[in-house]
Amino acid sequence: MVSVLVLGAAGYLLVNAFWRPEPPPMPGNTIDIAADMGGFNRKVVRVRAGEPVTVRLTSLDNSHHTDGGGKHQWAVDELGVDIIAPPMGSKYKTFTPTKPGTYTFYCDICCGGRANPTMSGKLIVVG
């Protein structure tokens, strides 16, 4: 009986450690981006100039991470966008890019910051 309880508890902990539910859907043009110590799950994001877009950033790391405390950032300096997701949580921001171009997004909180190629990507705004 004890072994069944131990195996059940271990299974429960493993599922919670490795399976994360998708964030609930949001209305409008929403782009979901996840980040962990390995980088962003999307390296290229395409949007249209003049159309509002919401970027929802989810940190997959917990607060026990020594580098950044589990927080992650999605920032684009030229567009004034700076989103910081809490450990194991999400934050979002809606913005309207007005000028076509290719912009760099990055996380500068942990993991080597902008110098780490896994912690940056391209936001492509098309006309």
C-alpha cells in the first residue's frame, strides 16, 4: 500500500513539473511566446504595421532559478515594448507597430541577456 502511495505522489509531481497547460485564449491578434532558461520558443514573430497586436509572454521557469529568479522579459526598444513575466506566470501588452521593419526582441534579465543568441529573436513588421 505504501508503494502505491509513493508511486502516485511521484507521478503527480512529475506531471506537474513537466506538463504546463496552455494559457487561456485571448481575443484579437494575440501572439503567445514562452521563455525558459533555454530561450524563447519562437525566434521570429511576424505582424502587420498599423494593426494592434498583443504579445503574451509566459515564463516557464520557477522562482527557484538563481539567474533571474524565474522572470523573463520580451522587449523591443524601438517600439517601447517591455514585458516581464513572473516565475511560472504570464504578462501581456498590446501595441500597434506603425513602421515596417525588422526589430530585435530580447530578454535581458537572465541567461546571459542580449549577448545570448537563445534569448533574442526578430520581430518582422510588414506593411
